[in-house]
Amino acid sequence: MSILFDNAGRQISLAQGSVKIGRGPDNNIVVSDNSVSRHHATIYVASNEAVLRDHGSSNGTFVRGQRINRDQVLNDGEQIKFGSVPFTFHDGSPQPYRDPTVPTSQIARSRPQMPGLATAGRSPAAAKPRSFEAPQARGGTSCPNCGRSFGGGRCCQFCKQVEGLPTGITIASAATRLFALLMEYIVAGIIVGLLFIAASATGANPGDAVAGLASVIALALGATFFVCSIVMFSRGQSPGKYFVGLRVINVQESQAAGFATMFLREFIAKPLIMILSSVTLGIVNFWLVWDRDTQELWDKVVNTIVVSDPLGRTRRP
Ligand SMILES: [Zn+2]
């Protein structure tokens, strides 16, 4: 089994076949670094050799410090860099004995010795099962919530824990979000309805009492909704989200969105997209159902995700 070691000494086992490396979530090894292209390179792993190919990446793929421009056969102990992210390649030779009592943090530090030791493992005696630990099959970081592999996405593929946020903070379900959205639409609908009643009553009979009452209720409701929104924006919430315990996360900052992001999202991006997409009869509201990170189009515009966080653990300090 061929292995890549990352800079922190973590092992990534390379299955036979093609192993795609890049920043995009559809790669086998996702490297979240700006120097890495979305589809950066592929390692073709066979039983007797591994070949590295760069896919015209912006910042290049390097072997022993040399940028490669053709397929490169990888030797044991080879230093590889995807953009500016270094890895060390090891071929199928058995890994040196690993003392189970030594914490992983120390193993990372002792890693530079491995290329020299690895050749000793080629003798049949050293290949006895108890003499070394099998490489860990780890396809990326493991989830702090359920312990399984994140799966290369922004949230855990199993429990929806969001990477980089406190344990237990999960991506909000599409159903909860649509419910929150629906509640806000109903309030907005009532306001518009009342204004419509007021306008038509005034048109038929200027100075009508019904018109006066309807416009007063509409204005009171509208003002309350607006003030609540403004107050909640600084906590990454809007009235509907507050009601069901959702919070908008600013992806770049890994914490609840602030007032500016929320104002942009709720009062500019969302209405604009809604107006532009009204030709689709509101089907755009259901975009999140098929989206990988349960994002709406306006989430993509302002770079936000929505999580379930009723206790405000993601709130900005
Ligand atoms: Zn998980």
C-alpha cells in the first residue's frame, strides 16, 4: 500500500487506481489551500509503481523541488509539493515498527527517520504482522463529533458537524430552513395583504375606517418585524431563524455572521435573487434541498452557511 504523509505526519493511504488531489470537494484527497488548484494532480497507483501527473495546475506540482511537466514515477521517500503544500511519498514497503504507547504527536516528529528505516522492513522477518502497525486509512480529518471521516466537505458526511465550529454545531436541515423562511413569508404576506386592503378600501371610499385600521396594523407589524430583524442580525439571525434556533455562519470567519453580512444577505441579496427568479415561480427557494452544503443561492453570494445553534455557541465575542 502506497502512502502519502502530510506536513503534520498524518498518513493517507493510496488505494490502487487513480487518486485525485486538489482543492475541489470531488477529489480523493482534498487539500484546502489557496495554492492548490481545484483539480491539481492525480497519482496513478499500481502494485509495482506510482506515477504522478499534474493537470496544468496554476502553482505547479513539484518533485524534489523540480516542477514537473510530464508524468513522474514516484520513488520511496520522494518529496512532493502541490502548490506550496508538501507531502512525502512512500511506496508499498512495510512501515517501520510503531510503538503503540507513543502518542501520535511524537510519531509526527520522528517521521524524518522513516525513509531510512523503511528499507529494513523489506526482509520477511520484519514483515511479521505484529512488527508494524498497518497504515491508517484516513481520507481527511476525522469528525470531532462522531469520529468518522469528514469526507472532504464543509460538514461531516455522517452527522453534519460543521468543520471548524464547536462540537455539536451541525448544518441546518433543509426542512427547518424552509419552515423558517415560510414563517417570514407569512408575516410579509400579511403586511402586503393589509396594505392591499387599505389601498383598495381607500380607492372605493376615501377616508374609509377599514383602510385606516388595515394600514395602522400593517405599519405596526412591519415596524416590529423590521426592528426585530435589525436586533437579530448582529447575532446572525432573522426572526424566522430565531424562532427555530438557526444561525447564519460567516464561512470566512467561522462564526456567526455580523450585522453587515446579515443586512446584505436578508435585505439585498435575498430579495434581489427572489425578484430575478420570480419567473421560476419561487422554485429557487428549494435550491438548498439539492445543495451539498444546504446553501441557498444568496448563501453562495455572501458566503454563508446556516447551522443549528439555538444556544448561540457560534456568536461572535
Ligand atoms: Zn460526524
